Amino acid sequence: MKRSWPMLLAAVIALTLLASFFFERALWGLSAWGAVFPFAALGCAIVIVPQMFLKSAPDPLERFSRLRSRAAQWLLIGAVSIALLWLLRSRQELWGERRLLRAALENGVWRSEAPLATCIQLAFYRFANAVFLSGADFVIAFFGIASGVLYTAFSIRAARLLFGEDGAGGARRLATVVLLSGGFASLFFGGGNIPIALLWEIAFLTEALRSLRGKGNLALSAVFLAAAILSHLSAAFLLIAFIYLLARTAREPARRIPVALAGAALVLCLAASAIILVLAERKLGFARTEAPPMRFAFDRAALSNALNAILIVGPASVTAVFLLIRGARRAAPSAPIGVSPGESGFLAICALSALGAFFAGSGTIDGGLEWQTLATTGPALSIYALWALKRELTETEHFRAAASALLLAGLFQTLPLVLVDAMPNAAEKRILDLAIAPGRAEAIIADIALEKGETEKARSWYVASLEKDKSNEIVNLRLGRIAMEQEEYPKAITHFLNAHDLDPSNPHNRFELAEALVENRWFPEAISNLETLTVAYPESVQFWRKLGFARNNGGRYEEAVAAYETAFALEPRNDENLRNLVSALLNRGAELQRGKSFVAARALYDRVIEIFPQDWRAYNNIATMEMDEGHMKKAYEILDGALKNHPYESSLHFNMGIVLERLGRVNEALAHMRTARDLDPMYSKASPHIELLEDKLGVKKPVRPASEPGPSDTVR
């Protein structure tokens, strides 16, 4: 039997080769080599597979036993593990949750499938960003590494619980390495919510095993489980094992009170989390994506693609499933003294629940894009596989060989993922090979390019996506936004119009179309779309504001005033709404003034002074109306008052010069005209008036040098 386990894992490697060469889309979890170079997989297999059948399995940590200090052993193992996990990290920018988590942190939202983990990272992100200007990637990496350090400690503890403190040291150390790398756990230390969930999960498993031996704390196990579930809802598969743990422990009358307290602790933790999440929304401004956590978990359940789900998690899952189906032999148990008989049932239930999670949640992996959804099954399956192997392979050397084969198979599956992540072209090839909807892979690659500022690359990939799926509303929107940034407004209109036609009920599609129409100065069409939006959504300040802008720039000033008045009434404290309304009132007042409707114009200017007295234009326009009616003294009083508050406005000085000239105060008029010219030398109309006033006063003009052109000369 000792050869059966290496043969099983060698078969997994053979499946990897088969998938790499021929079935990339069918076996997503094993096909990463195909994106790098299929023949490289063959070369690695030739090197690795023979190692699985060595009589004396290598012990990667055999030198650690020479350290007498347990703290030194932990420190060295932790340092090596962190280094390996750093090398093995997968940023998952084209698939997985890292990109989604980064966007969530930057936008201040917590994800429904991982409320606790997201909120913790979001709170730390706000602190680190405000104090150290750290980005979301730093926060994600920080929590990934911190989780890795603690996960290492719990892995060592779990291995000691499974295989004893004394004897079989090499086997125990090898088991520790398998726990660190098995189930693809190492990949997720690149960042995300999964590392935090994995940490709480292995803490729960370790404390539960201690509780079965009468040494642990059931309430602490409940707290760890609640934290794991709230860090990622996929960890809820462990609830069945927790119920078994309580039932098994409750057989002892003396421990029934701790059992009740543990059950209450789990319920209280989950209830408290709901309260904390509400406070996070109300007090800290954290928004929520999609549905509440429990509803989210219910909505995402599906029964499909289970085979790929098992393969994705890695060789540990394949081994555990094989052992569950076959049934581990128990005739000659090798468990050390003090091991509870309940451990067998507890670990088997953990593995069976994980298998059930594959079938119930495999639909959520979305063709491979969301494969982290089932990663939380990794530690439970790894622990069960190691425990079952140790029980069946009573000889230490046989167990070491099987564990070594498991480790090598896991590394063989991990290596291409690391290479793919480090090679952008390979990553793009891999995602293009996924069994997902046509055009979706191209759209994801374009999204990443757009985030990196590679606009032209993003545009080309979006176009490629549309060629495969013309009904993609989001891609049309993205292309429209790119065209807007490039000031290609007709193209933007075309894409926004396509998006609107694909989903006419979506108000944002119509709004973006209206914005493109406005930028292209097609105001009547923009106004028509915006009026439709304001009728359907009369409480939207954004829609009213844009409608006012389109009307104001389209010359429909009276209607612009009405739109801006509505926006101002909805948000009276918004300074932008106030300034927009003032602009429309001034434009409408000027229109009435040109039509000699001075009374109506004066009413609008008075409205401007009432709501925004610091705007000088209303005073200036009222003064010009008084001038047109011959009321120079009144115009002088208005301009004099305005100039006290706005001494640097050229138009006020110009009109004051006109008034003073008509009042016969030529010297003062000349001074104001010169000030108007000096304040606005490019556009001021004061120069001709200055010459006339200087002629009236007989002011001598300075003699120009021969090299300087005179007033009548043309300068080119």
C-alpha cells in the first residue's frame, strides 16, 4: 500500500500534463502549465515524479531539529515560510479577489461574502492612507503577510497535535510543510480576504482538536469559527463539524455547560458582527456590495462544476476525497496516547463538509475567475488527508513518503500559477482559455489595462470583446468613457447609445449619453434625454444639475433657472448648486436686459444678490441698466458700493469710468479706465476711451524711440 499514494499523486500530475496539452478549458484547475509552456510541465514532471518513489523521502526541515530552542525553531520556520509565501504569492490581478478587494477598499465598500475581513482591511486602509499615504495594495499585502505568519504558528501547532510531541520528528516537520502549502493556501497569501479566513479556520481546527482531548476551550473555538465565517462565508461548511464537536463533548455531563456557552458564543459573535457592520455603514461611511451576507450566501449556491472545484484546491483535496470514498483503515491506529476517538469523526465531517461545499458552491467559481471561493476548504482537507494517511501508514517512513509526494504534487501545481502571475502575456493567455462567456476574458484584460492607465491597450481589448459579444452593455460604456477622455465625442455618443439601447431602463446609461451629447454641443438631444430622467427621478440632484447645464449652454436660460432652482432646493447647502443657479439667473437677466425688460431683469439680479451677495456681476448689470435709463448718480452709487468689495474687477472700473465721464468727472474717469485696462490688458475695452479722455484733458503722450512701433504700426 505504501506505493499507492505516490501513484495517486503521480496520476494527478499526469492529469496536469493532459490538461496542459489538450484540455485547458475542461480542467481549469490543472491547466496553468498550458499558459506558460506545456513542454515545461513535462520537464518538471520528469524531475518531480521520480522523487515521489524514493525509499527515503526528503525532509525539507531536518536541519531545524538541531535547534534546541522551540522559539528559535518557530522563528526559523516562520522566516522560511514567509520567504516562500512571498515568492509563491499570486496577485491574481486577472482573476481571483485581489482586484475586487482593491477596488472595494478604494471606494469604501465592504464585500458581502467577506464582511469582517473587508471591514478590518478597510479601517486599516483609511488609517494607513491618511497617515502614511499607503495604497490599497500595501494594505492587502500587509494583512496577507501577517496572516501568513500566524498561519505558520498554527500549522506547527496542528502538526504537533496530530503526530505528537515526541518521536517521528521528521514526519511532523514534513506535515507542517504540507499544511503550509497544501490546499493552495500559499497562493492566497498574496492578498485578499481568503488569507484572513484561512488563519481563523486553522485556529478553529486546532482549538477544536484540543477541546476533543479535554485541553481546549470550546467558547474560543466558537469565536474562531465565527471569525472564519465572517472573514469569508465559504468557511460556513465547518458549522456541521462544530455541531458534531458540541454533541460529542456534551456526552460528558461535566462539560455540558461549556458546550452551551460555546453555542451561545457562536450566536453572539454572529449577532455582534451584524451590529458592527451596521455601525460601519452609518458611522464610518462603509458601503455594502450586493445583498447582506446570509442572503448573499444563499443566492450564490449552485450545483455545477464540482470536478474543477476539487481540482482547483489541489492535491490535498484529491487525496482527502479518495480517502473518504475508500475509507481509511483503522485496524492498527498509530495515534499517540491521549488522542480522543472523537477526532476521527470530527476530521471526517470536516472533509465531508468540504466535499459538500464543492458541490454546493462550485458554481460560484465562475469558470475559474472566482476560484478563491472554495479555497477555505484547503486547511480542513489537508489536515484530514495527513491524519488519515498517518492512521493508515503505520510506518513512519511510509507516511513520510506519502506526505512528501503530496508536497511535491502541490508544488508542481503551484509553480505554473506563480509563473503565470509573473508573466503578463501568459496571464492573458490563461484567462483567454477559461471556459467563460465569449468576450468576457477580453473585457477583464481591458479593465486591468484601464486601471493601469494603458488606455489604448484597454480600448483594443474592449473592441475585441465587442467583436465576440456585441450585447455587452458594460464594454460599450467603458469604450464611451475612453472616447470622452480622448474628446472623441461622436464615438462616445455611439457607444453610450448602444449601451442605452441594450438596457433602456438603466438611468446611468441615458445620463452618460446625455453628457456626451452636451460635450458635443448637441444640446436639444441632451435636454430631451435629461428631461426624461428628471421626470423618472425627480429627487436626483445630479440629473437636475446636468439638465440645467444643458439648458444654460443651449441658450434656454429661463428653463435652466427652473432646473437649477430644483437642484438648489434639493441640496441648498451645496455650493455648486448655488453657483450654477447664479449663472443661469445672470444669463436670463442679461437676456431680458437686452430686450429692454428692465423690471424683470432687475428681479433676477435682486435674486442673485439675495442668495449670493458676493457676486459682483449682478451689481454691474443693474448699474448698466441705470446707465441705459440715464440714472447716472444711481449707477454711480451701485458701482461705488460694488468696488469697495471687488476692487480688482475690470468691468466695474470700466463702467465707473463711463459714469464719471458722463458726470463730467473726467480725471476720475481716466483713472478708472486705466485701472480697467491694467487689470485686464487682453480683453478690456478701455483703451479707446483712455485715448479720448487723454485728448480731452490734453495729456501729452510719451515720445517713443525710433525702434518702437507707433499706435498705427502693425506688429506681426
